[in-house]
Amino acid sequence: MQTIEKTSLVLRVAFRNLWLYRLKTIVIATLLGMGSFLSVVGLTLLRDVEASMQESIIGSVAGHLQIYSKKAKDDLAVFGSSFMGRQDLGVLEDLAPYRQAALQNPEVEALIPMGIDMGLLARGNELDESLDALRSSLKSGDSMLLNERMEQLRFQLQQLTTELSERKKVVQNMAELEKEEADLTQALDQIFLQRVASGDEVALQFLETRIAPISGEKQPIYLMYLGTDIALYRENFPKFKVVQGETLPVGQRGILLSNKIREDQLKNNAARLFDKLMKRKENLRIPLAGDPENQRLVQDLPRQYARILAYLDRAEAAELSQTLSESGIKGEGGDLIAGLVQQLKTFLTVDDSNFMARYDFFYKNIAPKIKLYEISPGETIMLRSYTKSGYLKSVPVKVYGVYSFDGLEDSDLAGAMNIVDLISFRELYGQMTEASLKELQEMRTQVGIRDIKAENAEDALFGEGSPAQEATPSPVAPPSSSSAVETLSIKPLIPDQFEPGEIAQGLALNAAVKIRDISKIEEVKQQLEKDMQAQGLDVKVVNWQEASGFVGQFVNIVRLVLIFALGVIFIVALVIINNSIIVGTFNRIREIGTMRAIGAQKSFVVGMFLAETGITALLGAVVGGALAVGLLAWLNKVGIASTHDVVTFLFSGPRLYPQLHPAIIVLCPIFVSLIATIASIYAARHAAHVKPAEAMQEKE
Amino acid sequence: MSVAVDIANVSKVYPLGKTSVQALRDIRLAIAEGEFTTIAGPSGCGKSTLLNLIGCMDTPTTGEVLVEGRSTSRLSDRELTRLRLDKLGFIFQSFNLIPVLTVYQNIEFPLLIQGKLSRQERHERIVGLMDEVGLRDQAQQKSNELSGGQRQRVAIARALVTSPRIVLADEPTANLDSATGERIIDLMKNINRSHKTTFIFSTHDPQVMKQATRIVRLKDGLVLAD
């Protein structure tokens, strides 16, 4: 009762002073309002990002914990380190004892073997592909098919001639071009083509070795791959989803391509440019005009006409030319190809007004006619990797499907990973399996004693066996030799099937551990490390955040920046508050003295000043908090667009829709007010030191 | 008659730069309960210092001040504050009201700090005092809306509201015209009679001095006449 009245007395006096020094009040309230605003918005976003990131990282690759060798030279980064390249993670020679030790812990649900490494994907070109097709039709003896393929070949050769004459306009090295042109003229010769159609090996090889390289080999691309036990992996990583084809069958060697990689690196160039522009225009809402990046893409697009033309036979070309004419893009007449080239160039010249229509037209009328992706499920690709001893090793793997991580579809980081079976992984890593040892044995008997000795000598030197036919000491194979590499690799090194038991034990580089209760993560981490080390296992245990490399650290950086910004605001606010109280004391010496003289304790004066700060702070903090809620509610509707890949990863999608967390909204302004109030205790105590005798002062 | 304030051999020295100022020299003074005493003298004679010492707002360099027989020299700041609140009333030359508060709230202020009385008890006491000082109709007015004389009446009511045994007034009429000042002194004197409250006030106005039952004249920190 008394307290309430005393408080109301303090508040009345406080309010009067706040009104009296309005400007000061507004400045302080604004500062603290900013603090409150920033903390509500910042903490909300941080919390949302952390939650979505945690879900993404745990649910895609990392699991809750990761174990790997203590001898690793690099820290494990499941999404790759910030410097692209292979990590040295050491090796877990046999996973079985690790699994046993982990599963003894009642909190551990599963242990999923993994191995992350990087390899090269060998790629041919369109002419290689059609020559392959031609050879197979020659073998089959189907004359209709052969005619079709020959028509295709002639068409491609004509295109190449057109392309070459275009190149002549810009290229300096005329001699080489003219040589290529002469070769092409020869290839287009009627008699030569008849030789090809009759299966003349010399003519075919001329095409393969002299003509095919003219159309240019694509750069081999680097592929990150994760070798794992697919059954265990699918069970424990809910973010994984197959978007095309099928998942890896248990006990079969194979690869699941990342959808992101396929879209970004293995898709037809024209389609890829359309996709990129669409994404920037629609998701990021950046108009084509005026944006340098968009302009670069727009200018690149017309040059891709050849990428469309290459896949068309004469009938398809005629049909496309017709459709384009019907939609208002007319050719110049005369030659079909020259006309279509003109039409395609016009078609691929896009701006803001026609882009959407062109995009739709492309996917409706052009995409079905061309090979949209270089690699599709069902095909077998050749993965190459350097083993630890420096040998280039090639392993054929069948592409079963295309996958992506739920919510991380657009992230380059999460999409960098392709999934292979553990057996293929070990093969690429350079481990000798029973099958390859047997293979080696057979080879030795075939090749003879002398070679075996040489092979043994190398084995002894480098401590790691590598089959002789794969031992290519040169670095990346030169582009034109891709077909040569493939002929060398036709013999399968290892069977396509394997026993499930083979991957339950044996080599892995790391392993994900899934636990039952995430709140016990640190506890389990320490327990596992202790248990495994007690059993003499070489191990390092890290949590998902540590395992996610710089992506995981990114949230910590954002948090630090936020804390720093809040810290600066608070320090400025607190200095101003304290200063204003101390200055204010001078103006109010007589009033304070009077109160002290007539019996107010020092604590009353302190309370009065704290009430003033408290009210100001609460006022600012509530307004700041309310503005923050308004902003967040708006962002919740429109979303925050991700402008960078790392951000996409943090957002777990192209846009983040922040949620309103009542605890943050309520607690932040209260906390801000409390800190401000508590921090002004010093100045308030200073004010309380005014002597009661000051009441007698006459100067006013 | 018992002694309200006993000043025993009190000296007060203020440091002033490297030298010091002897404000009071060996003062011996006893003020009996119910007296209406004025402390007179030219400015700088030590009037304020003496009032501060009696009002427990300052401590003597040597000697002792006893309020109602109780020594104040060993009391803490908290105890001195409590003593001021319970035993002493203060009236200031510039009235020193709290501007934001109404007349009623200004008078209530010490009672609220004291925290002894219920709302009803406070109300009765405040209304009674407002009647007595002639401010019955101004209860809800803000103190900065009042005239000088009215403000000093509020100050008197505030000084009396805790029923102190001693009221100290520092030049209570200095900021008022002589007619108003006279009425204020009359009011104080009436209260002195009716409440038996000891009044000690400083002044240099001869008209005011005439009203006092006792005049202590100070000069250069010494009691010149009594």
C-alpha cells in the first residue's frame, strides 16, 4: 500500500523530469529503441537461421556427430572446405570396431560410414557421341538407323563448317583453322561419307581423331562425392530425396548425381542460361535491363544456338524452323541451316518484355528435341581420381538417379556432393579390394613375370597397390584422349555387385553418428571419444556444427557481428545515460538536497534516477520492439531473398520467412531496459551523494 | 523545561583552498523546548552553518550537537536522515517545493517517505494542516502556480506534517515582501504556541527579530549576544 504510493511518487517525479529534459529523453529512448529493435530482429533471424541450418546440416550429410581419424591433417568439413580441394582426413582402416563402440552407447541410434573425396568426370563431345552411335548402328546392321545416323553426322559436319567459318572471323591462328577446314571438307566429301557408312575403320578413325576434336572437348569437371552405405544413409538422413531415376539399389555399385551439379554443369548451355535468368528475374526480382550480371547472361545466350543445333536432325531442324516462323521469328529463307541459325540467334536474343514467352517456348518446343542433360539416369560414367600414391584411377559407375536435399535445392554448397556406394569410393580412394587384388593377380599371370616385378617394385615404393592398366602417371588426361581412357577402362575392375557385409566393415574416412536426443549431444560426443579411445581406436569426434566447416562457423560469425553491433549501441547508450544523469544532477542539486534534507534516504534518490532511466528505456525498447515485430511480420509475408549461396544454405532455401518468437519479442525489450537501468546505478549513486545542506543554496 | 537542542563547544572549520575558514568558534548554546528563537547576524557570520549543524545536515569539526538529548556525532548518514525525517522540520528561504507535485502531494511527501501512517490518517493530518496555514482551497493546485507567500505556507505545512519537535527555518521571509513575511512569522508563532514546537530560524530582518522570544546574535562565528 505504502510502497505503491511511494512508487507512484517516484514515478511522478521521474515523469516530470523526463518531460523537462525531453530532448535527452528522446535521444536515450531512440538509442535503446535501436538496441531493442536490433536485438529482436537479430535474435529472431539468428534463431530461425540456426534452426533451419541445424535441420539441414544434420539431416543431409553431417548427422549429429562425426568421427574421423585423429591423424587427419585437415578439419573435417562435410560440405567442403572454403578452399576447394581435397581434404586430408586420414583414414579409418576398419569401421567395425568403431561401429561396435558407438552402438554400445544407448544414446546412439546409428553409425553411417562415409568417405568424402573429389574426382574428375571425363566428358566427350556431341560429335563423339554421334560417332559412338554410328559405330553401334554399324554393328547392329540396321540400315534405317544407319541412314538416320549418317544424316545426323552430315548435318553436324555442316554445322561444324559453319561454326568454323564464324571462328575464322575472330581467330588469329589461321594455319591451324585452315587445316581443320581442309579436314572438314574432306569429311564432307560424298565418297568419304560412303566409306564411313560402309564401316571403313580408317574413315571412322579419321572422324574420331581428326574431326571430333574440332568441335571441342568439354573441360572435365570436378565432382565431390560421398561414399556411403546407401541403406543406412537413407534411413538416417531425411533431407535426402531422389528427384529423378531411382535410388542406389542395395548391393549395387553406382552413383546418384546431385541435381544442382547436373543443372549447373551438365545441362545444355542454352537451357542453363535460361534457368539462370529465370531465377534472377523471378526469385531475386532483378530485371534483365540494367543489371550487369543479367546483361552478361543475356549476351551469352545467342551464342548458344550451336548447342541447340547440334542435337537436331534435318527433320527436327525443319520443324523447329517452322514453329519459330509461326511464332513470328522468320528466317532469311534459302538454306535451312543458315536460316535456322539466324532464327535461333533472334530467338535467343531476350529482353525483359519477351523473356517469359521465350523461356516457355524453349521448354515447350526446343528442350524435348535436344539432349537437355549430358548425363541421365541409366548411363554409366567414368569417375577418375588420384589415389593417395598419385595414380590416376578410373572407375565406371552407373548413374541410378538424381537427388537433392530437401530445402537446400538451390544451394551450391549442399549440392556439390554426389553420392556413390562405399565400394566404388574405396576403389577410387585407391584401396585394394579383394576383387581388384584378384584382378591384379590375373593380370600378373597374363602380362608375365618381368612386368609383375616392375609392378611389385612400384608397390613396394609407394606402399599402395594400383592396377597396372590404370597407372597413368600423367596428370589430367588431355581432352582428346578421353575415348582412349574409356577403351582402357572397358574391362570392369570390380564387379557391379557387392555383398552388403563388405560395407559393414572395412575402410571409411569418416562416419556420421545419429543420436536419440539432440540435447545430449555434447555429453554423447565426449562419451564416444572416451569410449573409443579407451579401446585404442584412433578417433576424433566433432559435432555437426564443427563438421560443417565454414558454413557452421558462419552462424557464429553472424552472431558475433550481431553481439558486437548490440554491444556498441549499448555502450553508446549507457555512456549517454550515465552522462546525462551526472549532468542532470547539477541542474537538480537543490531539489535532491531538499529531498535529502527533509528525510529522503540516499536509496530514494537512487530509485528516482533509476526509475527515470527505466521508464525511458522501457519506452524506447517497447517502441523499438514493436517496430521490429512489424518488420518481422512483414518479412514473414514476403520473405527475405537469399543473394548468395552461403546465405541460401543458411536459409535452407531461396527465401527465409522469419517466424515471430514470443519469448524473444517479450524478453528482448525487458532485457534492454533492465541493462540500461542497472548500468545507470553508478550515476544514480553519484546523484545521491548530493549533500542535504545543498538545499540551502540560493543560486537557482 | 527540557532542552531541545544543546550545542556543546562546537567549532566548524571549512577548508578553502590551502587555507581554511573558521565558520564557528567554540559555540555553546542550549535551546529549550518551545522556544521561538532567531539566530541573527550579518551574512557570513555563521548562521547557516549553525542551522546546518542543528539540522543534522553537517557535522561539527569539534564539539557536539545534541538533539533532544541525543548525540548526533556518531550517527550514520542513514540514521541522521531518519532523525531529520522524524524529529526535525525544515523551511527554506526559496521554499524548495517539488514543482510537479500538487500542494497536497508536497505536504504528503515526508509522510510517504516515513511510511508510518495510513492513507486516511495522512489525509486527516494534511487537511488539518492546510486549514491551519490557510490553504484549504489550494490542495490540488501545482506548487509552481502559487504566490510566494502561499508557497511558504505549503513549506510550513510540509515541515510540520511529521509532527517534528523542532522546526528549522533558514531566512523564511527573505524572498517575501514585508507584509507577507510578517504574516508568515505570525503563522509560525501561532504554531509555536499551539503545537509547542520549537522554532529556530535565521534572519537579518529587525522586524522579524522582534517577534522572537530569544535572539542569538552571531558575529564571526561567535555568539555575540543572547
